[in-house]
Amino acid sequence: MQSMLQGISSMATRQLLAELTQAYTQRTGQGVAIESVGGVDAAKRVQAGEAFDMVFLASDAIDKLIAAGHIDAQSKVDLALSGVAVAVRAGTTAPDISSEEAVRQAVLAAPSVSYSTGPSGVALAKLFERWGIADTIRERMVQAPPGVPVGSLVAQGQVALGFQQLSELIHLQGIDVVGPLPPAIQITTTFSAGLCSSSSQLPAGRALLAFMASNDAAEAKRRQGMEPA
């Protein structure tokens, strides 16, 4: 009997990993359990020495865990590219987001704006600084707590305009996805995986990651609002 592979991931890849691990288990019989939490929390738990076989996070977060010796550098694979989209509560008027200036005006006009604690949220905060509107909208900004989807705050009517990776918005009820950010300001996060240096199941882990990076996994990535890396 094969031992279950244990992994941890950020919320952004939760649906994708669920689909891929199910397909892999059906194909090979290898059991896989991946816990999805806020990306910051996931990295902290790996740094604290919690035992996992593999980690799925934004590429730069994986690099930091490699530098700290928690992940085998040779095992890192880029899996998916994820862009940011804009959401409003279902049934409300969608703003124009066809250009950089249109998005800037939509943010200025919104009574409240939400973004995540993940890499896309950090990049958005920098974008608002660059636009010179960070101080103007500071009181209206709502950062979703780690592990809480921005879209859920939009659906509940707590915020008017939400920015988050498309993969985290497409399955939520109660929101309308207005569309992706225009190319000039699109924020693309590369999600990667790596095997923990302490794992006792490196060959099994390598086989799983090879499947996840293969062409066989491409359609699942597109279904979940991402592109193959």
C-alpha cells in the first residue's frame, strides 16, 4: 500500500489541485492530501518545520523556502500562470475596465475596494501608489483576511469592487466577474511546486509533480481560470 502524499498550498490553487490530484489518484492509485490555507500561513508552517511532502505556492515564496533549506532546489516546477480579474456583486452595474485609465476611474468611483493578502494584493497596492490614489482610497480599502476569498466579501455586499485571481473568483456564487485586468496592468502570478527536503517519499512526489506539469494537466488549468506555465 502506497503512503499518502501530504501537501500544503495557498487558496489560489485549491480547486486546480483538487482536480489534478483526483485525476492522478484514479490513474495511479497514489493517494494525495493537500491542505489549502492562506499563502502566508502555508509558508510559515513549512518554515516552522511542519512535515509535508510537497508545497504549492507562488514562485517567489517557493524560492524563499528553497533558500531556507526547506525545499529541494532541484524539485521546483512551475505549474500555472494566474491573472487578476475584477468582480462586483451579482446584478450590480459592472464598471468599464477596458483600459488602465478606466480601471483607475472605477477604483476611484467605488465606495469600497477589496484585494487579497497574496502576491496580487501586494502588486495592486503598488499600482494604486503609482497612480497616486493610495491616500485618497485608503479608508475604502478592505484587505480580505488570509484564506478568505475577496469574492465572498463582494457577494455579501461588504465591498463593491473586488480584485483577485480569476481562479478564485470563477466558482463563487453571488458575484459577477467583470473580466480580467487589461494587459497594460495585468498582474500575473506564477504558481510553482517543490518537494520538501525532509520528505521520505521523494520519488512518488516527483512523479506527481511531473504529471501536474505535463500537457495532460493543461485543460484542467484552463478550466480553473489559469494557463499552463
